[in-house]
Amino acid sequence: MFIQSIVRGFAKCFDFNSRASRSDLWYFYLFAELITIASGVIDNLIGLTIRSFQIQIDNQIIDVNIGPILIISFFLTLIPLTALRIRRLHDTNRSGFWYLIFILLYIGSFFYQRFSVIVFFGYINLIIIWCVKGTSGHNKYGDESSSVS
């Protein structure tokens, strides 16, 4: 199930019109997170750094390094994950423009601090929608996804 979801995620990475099951989205999301963590660890072990900065948490300074393998893995999973998120919205009979609105608000939050609260609650709303069972049978975005939700 896990491997098939990853294969489907990459195979349909430019399909923004059909539907995706819950398992397809969450298994691919898990894969993307595991790849991101592994890429960061590999970058640090090899000593590859493109950008480095420090974060202070509880009076403790943590060094964060971003390397080329991490950047490549991010861009490798960006489009398939975006397509899966939009197709998951389609499975619940919602437009992909909900995700576009979220992305625009997210970008706007970098320039206008008050958008951050809206982005936070908007992302919580999207997570809830992505967890809800999709519509049964046919909806305006096509037939029900063939994989088990």
C-alpha cells in the first residue's frame, strides 16, 4: 500500500483534475517527510551546506544547515504533494482553489504578520478536510479513487 501510493503520487504528479484517496495523500506525505529528514541528516553527515542559520529555543542555540540534497528532495516532492493535496480536495467535492487561497495567504503572511493566524487556522481546516472520507461514487471531479481510503 505504501509503495503503491508513492508510485501513484509520482505517476500522477501533474494530474490536478482527478481524485485521490486519503491513504494516497498520507502515505506520500509520510514518504516526503522521511525523505526530507534523511536528506537533512545526509547533508549534515557529509558536511554539505548552502545556507546556515541559528534558532534560539529555550535559551539554547541550535544550528540549522540547509544542504543541496535537502533542497533537491524538497523540489522532488513539491509538485506531486501539491497535486495530491488538490486531488484530495476534489475527492471531498471541493475545488483546488481552496489550496491556492491558502498558498496566497501563506505567502502574504511573510509580508503582513496578521495573516499568520489566518494561515494557521486555514491549515488546520485543510488537514481536517484531507482527513474526511471522500464522496462516494461519482462527483464533479470524476469517479471514486480506486485505492482504499
